[in-house]
Amino acid sequence: GVQTCALPILNRDEAVDLLNSILDKNGLAAIRDGRVLTIVDRTTAKARNTPVKVGNDPRSIPRNDEIVTQIIPLVYVEAEQLAKDLGAFISPSATFVANAAGNSIVMTDTQSNIRHLVEIIKAIDSSAEAGTEIRVFHLKHANPNDVATALSGGFPRSSGSGSGNGNKQAQIGRA
């Protein structure tokens, strides 16, 4: 008799996801540039022109093995401390750096791995919100710049991302 095999019909994105999954298991990666896929060694994929995405919502990051660079903005916790705290969760093939100036994490890895880490980051960052309070004091008899300088030494830049307290910063403006 004749044997038949039913194969599922995949659309283009599903086919690319399947290809990326197979490549990832073999230490390779596909970099998409429009309709062109370039197959490279996974370690050199990070040095190539990977797509750059911005966001800290895990729901917006697909679960696939496409390699991208994700910029993850932080609101309440300090990027450098968070990067130290999350070191054990980073895959060995990922690039992961803290951007102190923008208070964000920059990561190059598969979108699946990035999504997982963004879920952790979102939980840590949002839990710090409860311990963060901003108050505005209207000054009547003092220069706001002088008060800001005097107070800046009294507030630590970070109380640690794991504590749930977040950053406490004095913000002073002209009344």
C-alpha cells in the first residue's frame, strides 16, 4: 500500500518560527531582513544587524527563536543592580547589559528567552512601585537648587532591586 503523511500548512511566519527553532537547536540562527533570511552561527548572529525592539510588556514579545535586540525600559528599579541580580537567569549565549543613562536593560537573544526575562523584570519593577512615593513640596523661603543639592546626599541612588522598595529620589522644582 501507499503511505501518506499529512503535513500541516504553515504560513510564512510559522515557517520562519519553525526554521528558527530547528536552527537554534543546532547552534545557528536566521536573521531576517525583509524577505531575506541569512543563516549564521548563533554567536555571530549577535554581532550582525539584528532587529532592535523596545518594550517592557512581555505580551508584546512573541515566543519564538528569532534573535533580536530588545531594549527593556525600567521605571522603579535601577538597571545596573537589576542586571547583577538577574545574572543567573540569562542564557549563556545572550548579550545582556545595563544602560544606566537610560535606566534600561539591553539584551540580544531569542525572543522566547527575552520574553521570559521581561516577565521577571516586569514583576520586580512593578513590585517596587508600592514602595516608591513622590511628593512635591512648594518652597517659600529657599532656593530649590540649593535644597536639591543638600538633599541629594541623603537619598541612596538605589535600595536594591530585590527588596521591593525601589528607588527613592527627591524631586524638587520651582513653585
